[in-house]
Amino acid sequence: MKRIGFVESNRAGSGFAALRAARALGLHVTFFSSGLERYHATPGGTEVLESCVDEVVSCPTHELEPLLAAVKATDARQPLDALLSVAEYEVVQTAEAARQLGLPGPDPAAVRIARNKAAQRRRWAELGVPVPEFRVVTSVAAAVRAGHDVGWPCVVKAVDETSGAHVVRCTTPEEVVAAFAAVRAEPVNRRGQARAAEVLVEECLVGFEVSVEVLAEAGRVRVLGVTDKIVGGGHRFVELGHSFPTALPDDVRRELEAAAVAATTAVGFDLGLAHVEVKYTVAGPKLVELNPRPGGARITELMDRSFGRSTMELLLRQALGEPVPHLPAPIGGAAIRYLTAEPGVVVGVSGLDIAAAAPGVCEAVVSAGPGARVEPLRVNEDRIGHVLATADGPYLAGRLAEAAAQQIVVTTRRD
């Protein structure tokens, strides 16, 4: 039996799917984690841990040295055949640990660039990959100057976060000051890693956004598909829906794919799945960011349902050094629409049974029951549920998911 180590997991689809895929392949799974509480608090998390994980190794996973010590100790007892992470904050140290153990994995230097939004943009700008106008700043005065330079509105971003954390559209210098101060007020990111000194201020692109899901291996970047996205949240950038594969015209799709391949190649990401976000503007595609891990927000599940097979299996076989099969052509479309509610305390949920019974619906979930608190919509984690649907094509799947989601009402009261 081959042995694989996972360093943490995201909780929005691909992480749990990867663990299930490992179990389906008959692998022995070692799960390296700094704590399991957040997984048990996630719907389905306890079931995945109990059914798909053979052993848990507790260690600080947000820093290289303690993780490396735990991985080496585990490998010394019984050698690992693969080590990987599908969790954003752990990909750098996991890539370095895999390299030191001589296991397959992406170039740690490339992953480090891909994990830093400022480093990404510098590399892309150097190599001619289309990006928004941007400035990298370390002071509030420089941030305000940058806003004037790139034009209003602008976007202020932490360079080391994910899921929309500290990504704010600003229309005035005062808003830039507030957004910059919010980033610098936190000495660590959401996983407890030291906050990067730099903050990104960039042009606010006007255009629709997609993500391009790519697989890199041996100097080649293969496009697996393009995901249509719905982004909302006012001056935030919260993902409210996805559909796979894209319903865009072929010529537009090819432009977006080419931009994503160029971006992946430029940062040097050479092994694994990457999730590349691109906006299509009047000037053509421009890069938003590259994530050196599979897409979250259930995107890989949409892909699985569309292709009729597991995309996480590709990642695991690649990590094990095995040949990676080609995915078949999509056999259908899949879509997810996320639920939101007014901030406050939940006092009632209705329509869930109607939504679950609607045509095409595979899942209808509300994660905030009576008594739970709904936060203002600032990051992806502030969503309170979803509806996932399938159909013969992505457009119809999206409409079915929307129709079902409209049946669900989550009522709140303000404190």
C-alpha cells in the first residue's frame, strides 16, 4: 500500500475531495495538522477525517521547520510515497518539505512567488503577461499616492491572504487609508504566519471574471477547463456562484486560457493543479491572481460532475509519480450558487425542502441555523449555504441552481 501525506486541507471542496480520492485509490493517508477543530466544525468534516484518514500527526503546519521535523519523523518510521497540500497557506512549506524528502512536488521557489500577490505581479510585468496597473507599498502615504497613480476606484489587497480577505475596492483616499490600516493592524495572516510587509494597490478592472483550472507537469501547462464566476459583495470581492465549463464563446475562452497558461509558466509553477483567476476587459484578458493549488469553493466538484470522474485523482497520481490520464470531454454542466442573508442572528430558515426537490438539484445546504450569527459579506466564509445543480450544459445548470436558491429564505434579526 502506498502512503501519502496531506498537510492540512481546505474546507471548501477540493481538500475533502482529495482525501476521498486517496481513500478510493487505496492509499494510506497521514494527515499533518495543527488542529482538527475547524474541520469538525465544517459540515462533512468529521466524516471525512474518520473515513479517509489513517493517522493524524499534530504539529505546527504554518512554519517549515516544525512541519519538516514531523514529516521526516513520519517518513523515517515508514517512508512516504507522496506529500502534498491543497490548503493555500501550507503550500510553500509543503513543497519545500517534499523537495527535501526527494518526493515529487512543485518548485518551492515558484510556489513562493505564486503565494505572494506582489511577487506574482512583478514577475508577470517583467515577462509581459497582462496585469492591472499596480503599485506595491509599505506606508499609508505611498498607498494614497498609488491610488492616485492607478486611478479611482482602486483595489487594496493584502499580498498573503486568500478567499477575499483584505481585498477592498476603494473610491477615495480615505478608504485607501482605512483598507491599508486594516491590513497592517494584523501582525499575522489568517493562518498565523507573519504578515508580509508589502501591500498591493492596483487598478480596479472593469470586466467579467473567470477562473482557469490548469495542470502543470514537466514544463507543460494543460488547461482542464474554464469556470464562469459570479462575484459580489459591494466593495468586496466575494464569490457567489460558479458554473463549469464556461458558456463563453470559443474565441474568448481561448484568449483566457492563453493568459492563464502564460501566467502559470511565468511564475515557474511546474507540477500540480493551479487555479488562475482572470478578468476579461475591453483590452482583453488581465490576470487577477494565481493560486498554486486546486480551485476551492466546490469548483473541483463541479469539474468532477461535468467530466464524470475525479480531478483530484489526477493530482494524487501526479504526486505519486504516476502517469496522469487525460480527462474526457465534459459530459454535462454543473453550477453552484451561494446563499447570503442580512447580518444578524438567524431566527428562521424556510424553503430548503423545496430547493432540495427542485429539478437538477444535487445539494441544497444552509450552514447557519437558528441562533447562528450571519456576518457582513466581506469574505467567502461569510456565505451561509449553497445550491449545487447539474444539467446537460452549464448555462442550464446555473439557472436551475438560481431558481432553487431563490426558494431559500434565511431570516435574521439585528442585535
